[in-house]
Amino acid sequence: MRVLGIETSCDETGVALYDTEHGLLADALFSQVAMHADYGGVVPELASRDHTRKLLPLVDEVLAEANLTRGDLDGIAYTAGPGLAGALMVGAATAHGLALALERPVLGVHHMEGHLLAPMLEDEPPAFPFVALLVSGGHTQLVEVQGIGRYQLLGESVDDAAGEAFDKAAKMLGLDYPGGPRVAKLAEQGDPKRLRFPRPMTDRPGLDFSFSGLKTHTLTTLRAFEAEGPLDDQARADIARAFEEAVVDTLVIKCRRALDQTGLKRLVVAGGVSANVRLRERLEHECAKRDARAYYPRGRFCTDNGAMIAYVGAQRLLAGERDEPGVFAARPRWPMDTLTPPETN
Ligand code: ATP
Ligand code: MG
Ligand code: FE
């Protein structure tokens, strides 16, 4: 089954073609990052408008890349939520319009299920069951995964997501949005021994996270430096390093706990922050120590993309799941543990 996947939940327009027999056929992405950069974050109305402009050209682009036409599609999947309401509506309306015109089935899928299953697109995909750490701009969650649609939430952030914390720390350090990769780059020049930031919620049992305190800690540290005189580049790098170490260490500690608690030996790490090199190094080390293995999406499928949506949609459409034609709604808030396994018929 050949499925077109459409992702428009935030500031990337992603489109891909996934074939249940032949795998990923093509994928294309247009990032709006440059457009939102002037505002220091995503402007919802601008995001929706730009998805409207870019989506159909990207659909044509992936079809051309795979040497196919619209008529060759067997189904269409789109991100129905969670995300920005207007941005989601662009993807939903376009997907349903195409489906009506082509008389093909269409299905709205969950964005975080997309992130979670993105490693399935790699050469050595993880087998079920596994523990998943979802770390993105809007989510930080640990999930026990028994199969597609069989998700048990083990813990999550009680305030900011890890990616959001990176973005806010970046802003304080005078770095552009999105801040994660930029903080990580600056941190390379930092001295890991100069400052130590707290590891929130690691001194008590449990798998929840809290990252808003680290943001405050970053600000307080910056103020303390500035009181001594103008902030030099080394101090900025040292703060970036201490911040990154604290986030990474906190994530690693909780992953270790989740593996111990569930007795599982496979760890999936997905979402934008899973691109972080230091996080990957630390998790590799931890997994090696306990005879476990970590799985990640390739770099460009860590952040938002159409391939993960095409993949999830294909699994569910193949099982017979579909939206009623012409009936759709954006679901800006949509808890992942309400999902169920693909219908089997
Ligand atoms: P969600 O998926 O929760 O709706 P989102 O789609 O905005 O949120 P993603 O696109 O998955 O999130 O990831 C973007 C986030 O990942 C940003 O917060 C960004 O700063 C962060 N990020 C990307 N690369 C890195 C990196 N190398 N180190 C740390 N953070 C990173
Ligand atoms: Mg994004
Ligand atoms: Fe995302």
C-alpha cells in the first residue's frame, strides 16, 4: 500500500511517500524556521499561511521524485494533532480534499506516535516491546510500548519540555531559534567543570521531569556573571555546557530508571532533542553497561517530517482504519495514551 504522509503541526511542512512493501519512496521538507526567526519563536498565523503555500508543491515534488502520479496513491495520512490548530487544519483539509478527489481512504494520525515510530524507518528497527523517550519541542515523555497503539505513559514533564528549555536557554544566551542545536554547538567550547546546574526531580523516585527550574537557574547564573562585568564568550559557552549537561544527565537518569522498572532492554529515543550528540553518547554508554540497545531516527527524522506520518498512516490504513470522508477536525491537544492498536479486520 502506497501512502502519502502530510505533516503540518508546527513550523515544518513535511511530505513523504511510504510503501508498505518497499519502504520509504520519497520525502521532502520545507522548514519555516527562517520566517519565524525574526520573532524569536513560531507565529501560528504565519505558520498556517505558509503551510497553505508550500504543501501542494511539496506533494508534487515527492510524487515526481518517486516517478508516480496522484492516481498511484492508495491512501493519505496527515497529522491531526497535537499541534497548532490552524497549522493542523491546513494539513487535514488538504488531505481530505485530495482523498475526496482521488477516492482514496484518508486518516488523521497522532504526531507523537509519528515521532515514536520514526526509528521504524531505519535499517535495523527496534522490535517490540521497548521503552521510548520522546523529547521534542512540546513533549518530554517516557512511554512503555508493547506494540503500535499500545502505549503506557510512565512519566512526563510537569512543566516545560526539554526542547522548549533548550530554546529558552538559547534565547537568554542570545542565540537564534530553534535553540537546541545552537546551545549544543556553543557548549562544545564550554568547560564542563566550571559550573554545575541542578538535575531536577532526580533526588526522588518517579519518572516525571521538570525543566522550568533550569531555565530560571540559567537566568540567575547569567545575571551573576553580568554583575561582574560584560559577559565574555567563554562564560556563555560554560553556561551552555552546564545547561546541556544538566538536561542530558536528567534524561539519562530517568531512562535508566525506566529500563530498570520495566525490565526492558530496548530504548527508543525520538523527537528533536534526540538529535543531540551528547545525549546519544551518554545513552549509548548506559545501554552498553546494561546489555541494552538504543534506537534513534536518522538525523533529519528526529525533528518534524512527513516520513513518520506516512509510516504510521500506512500501518493503520492497511489495517482498515480511516476517517469518514470529508469529516475531520484538528486536535491541538490529544493525549497519546488514548490511542488504540490498529483495527484488525
Ligand atoms: P512536538 O513534537 O512536541 O509537537 P516540535 O514538533 O516542535 O514539538 P520537534 O520538531 O520534534 O519538536 O523538535 C524540535 C525541538 O528539538 C526544538 O526545541 C529544538 O531546539 C530541539 N532540538 C533540535 N536539535 C537539537 C539538539 N541537537 N540538541 C538539543 N535540542 C535539539
Ligand atoms: Mg519544528
Ligand atoms: Fe514534533
